[in-house]
Amino acid sequence: MSLNWTSIVFTIIAFLILYWLLTRYAFGPLFSVMEKRRQLVLQQMNEAAQTREQAAAYVEEQKQALQQARKEAYDIIEQSKQTGNKQAEQIIVQAKDEAVREITSERNKAVAELRSEVGKASVQIASKLIQKEIKEDQVQGELVDQYLKEVGGKA
């Protein structure tokens, strides 16, 4: 086998020209597109990481907001219970006060009615006593007159 130097030189020159043409017109734009694609992928990865961080922060905010809402709901329920208890106590106190006032009013009415009845009964009793005394005075007067007549008739 013999080496043909001219063909090797032409092949090397052709390879170098092809390499130069590929570098100038093909590899440059190809590498440029690949670099742009690499930068786009890196940018998307960074955006995805930021989005993931924002989502995690948003989830944490939502958890805190939910926890705060639960706490406020619990506070409202407790406040409602306390208010309900206070109102129930106030209603009971008012009912007791009203009952006491009604009892006092009824007692005063009963006392006034009793006094009126006692007064009427006292007047009736006094009236009957006076009538009896008057009748007794008349009876005594008649007895005295009758006695005098008897004594006067014997004398």
C-alpha cells in the first residue's frame, strides 16, 4: 500500500475548508441556538423555583389566615356564649325584680283591702255595739220605770 500524499493533502485541505465553512455558517448559529435554549431552560428553572417559593409562601400565608380565622371564630363563639350568659343572668335578675315588685304590689293591695274590710267590720261591730247599748239603755230605762211604778204603787 502506498500512500498518496497529494490525496491526503487534498483531503486535509478539503476537511479544513469544510470545517471552516461549518464553523462559520453552521456551528455558530447551531451553538447560538443551543446557548439560547440552555438560557431559556435555566430561566424557566429559575422561574419555576421562584414560583415554587411563592406558592410555598402563599400556602403558609393561607395556613396562617385560616388559623387566624379559626381563632377569631372561636373568640366570637366564646364572646357569644359570654354575652348569652350575661343576657340570661340579666333576664333572670329582671324577672326576679319584676316578681318582687308584683308580689309587693299584690301584698300592698291585699293589705289595703284587708284594712278596708277591717274598717268596715269595725264600723259594723261598733254600730252593733252602739245599737245594743241603746237597746240595753232602753231596756234598763223600762226596767227602771217598771220598778218605779211597782214601788210607787205599793207606797
